[in-house]
Amino acid sequence: MGKVWIDGKLVDQADAKVSVYDHGLLYGDGCFEGIRAYDGRVLKLRSHLNRMYGSAERIRLKPAYRPEQIDKAIRDTLNANGMRDAYIRLIFTRGVGTLGLHPFRCPVPGTIVITDKIQLYPPELYENGMKVIVAKRPRIPIACLDPAIKSLNYLNNILAKIEAIEADVLEAIMLNVDGYVAECTGDNIFIIKNGQIATPSAEAGILHGITRQFVLNEIAPEMGFEVTEKMMKLDEVLNADEVFLTGTAAEIIGVNQIDDRTIGNGKVGAITKKLAQEFRKRVTKNAPED
């Protein structure tokens, strides 16, 4: 039986429980990170921890542990489960409190580290490309909820995900309330046109994905590709030569169809393949932890 790290202790999965009075359960009051380990190295751990503590600060949640303690907790949990390749879920909850909304009546925040396996999409979709839809449900506006907060309340994304599942696909593109492309339910989106790579800018209301940043700031430019962050309408995505998605769980995956519109030649594009191969090479040889 696997181990889960909860509030400073490693416990069996069967004993990994939280109180029904935890505001993380009652109100989605908390934040989380999805992180990957490759061959014993935790990819972009510093970046994930920076974002995690940034999310906590934005919701005025003071974590129970310092970043270096969480770093150790993650590695201890990986070791306890004998895992070198894993998906890691780090969670901060507001902690146990009253049934009212008042967040500051939760004296001790909760902390959880889970290490497990994940396969977000079938292997054949990485080879052949995946079909996605455009969700009818828009992304929550920035003025309503700062997208830099990776909160435990993912209902906006889940409702769009339900649209995708009901359309017999696994992902959906979400537009913001002004009709600009934002992101997918769990992934960031990139397009390629005439060899130029572009991705929606922060103003569209996106989560600043760690894999997105890895591609944007390191992999693509170091391979000689120019990348632009900009506001883009759906037509620009539909008319792209290539479309691909990025995410910690998804890694890099090509899109071959959006609704009834074929993207490019209906296969994973050449540049997307190169980026995915380079990503795989970097994370399997010596995954950067910064």
C-alpha cells in the first residue's frame, strides 16, 4: 500500500483522510500544484513551489511548512513509495474550521503530498493528435478570480470538461468572456503559423503553466523558434498550421481537430513533434529542478 504525506507524517493511503470540516472540502478553499518527477528528479520544483506559495499568499493562507520542508516532504514521499517517475500532487487547504465562510477561523492549514502515476491521454493521441472542442462555457474573468491562483475550486474547468466528455473528446478550449482564446480545461494552448509559435498572453485570463513557461522561455527559443505571447481570436487558432497543448500531466500533445475543423494536415505537426521530442529528451536525461 502506498504512502501519503499529511501534515508532517507519512501514512498509508487508506488512512490518508481530511476532516469533513476542512474548508478545502467545504468551500474549495486552498490551492494545489501538479508536479512531475522523471528518473528521480522533480521537474521545475522551484518554479512549482514559487507558484504554490504565490497562490497561498493571494488567498491569504499562511502555509504550515516552509518551501524547503515541502521540498523534503516531496522527496520523502517519492522514496517511501519507491517511485522515480511519478505525478506529484501538493495541496494546501485552509484547514479545519466552522461551517461558516470565515477563512480565519481555521487555525491550522492542512498540507498533503501525494505521489502516484498519471496518464491523462492515451498514447495513440500523442502519436496521431487529439481532437478537442470549443467549450460554450467561458473562462472566469480575471476581475472575478485571479487565474494566477491555482485554487482547489476547479468547477469552471470541470463544467467545460464535461462538455468535452459529452462530445466524446478529452479536452476543450475555453474562451474568455470577450471571446479571446484563454486555455483548455487543464492545459495551455499554443499555435504555429508559418513557423512562428504563439500562445495566449496573461491578459486572456490564463494560468501561468510551468510546462508552458518551459516551452516558451527555454525549449522553443533554444531550438531557434520565435515565440509570441498575444491575444488571439478563435479564427486564428482554427487557421493555424499546428496546434499543441502543454501541461504537467499532458506534457506536450498535438491537436489535429477542433470541433469539425481539421488542423493542418490532420496529423501532429512537424514542429510540434520536434518540441515534444526535445521536451522528452530534456526531462528524461536530466530534468531541470529550477
